[in-house]
Amino acid sequence: MKTIVLISCVKKKRGKRSKAEELYISPFFKKNLAYAKSLKPDKIFILSAKYGLLNLHDEIDPYEMTLNAFSSGEIKEWAERTLKQLEKEASLSHDRFIILAGENYRKYLLPAMRNYDIPMEGLSIGRQLQYLNKAIG
């Protein structure tokens, strides 16, 4: 069983083509990434509203898109595409997923996953930041 961490994208980005892990520049994203790395998982991916599943080293251009502006049907379509990408990288039935993403980014992914944890589920952004600060020291 592999451990896979999924982090959602954020609005604040660099203004130029970058590796995915460097494109997103908000303090919240950086703390999520530091926390994800501290868990020493087998893989870390970013859930992108535009690209679906991103490897940390994928080179991408900046974009303005969020699932929060999508209809329920559009989010379902995004989740179906993203799950297809994820199935090429992991076993949805055997691997363990740690999800550092909001409700819109995870709600249609979770039914396809057998083993998952959402460590900050139900916490406000402020409380999530507190959790992350404590977890990463």
C-alpha cells in the first residue's frame, strides 16, 4: 500500500510558467506542501481546477480557474477526468490517500477511494493554518 497526498491548487500564482510546486505561491499552499512532504508519502499530487492531477514537477502556465466557480455537473466531470489520471498513478482500492483539499475538490473523488484521511476536515482556513503550523513546526 502506497501513501499518496493530494493538495488542492490555490488562486495566488507566479506570473510565469513554472513547475507546479513553485507556481502556487500562497502561504497556505506552501504550508500544505511542507506538511505533505513531512509525511514522507510515496507521491504528492496537486489537484488543479484546470489540469486535473499534477505532479509537483509538471511545468504549467499560470491560469485563473477554480472549482468553486463550477456547477455541480462540471465538478463531477472534473472529478471523473482527475480520477482517470489518478488511476494511472495509484490504486484507488489499495493505496492510502491523505487529502489536503476543500470539499469541492474531494467530494466526487472520495467515493472512488477505499482508504483516505482528511486531517483538516471541517476546520476553517484559520484553524487549518494553525494545524499546519503546529504539524510542520
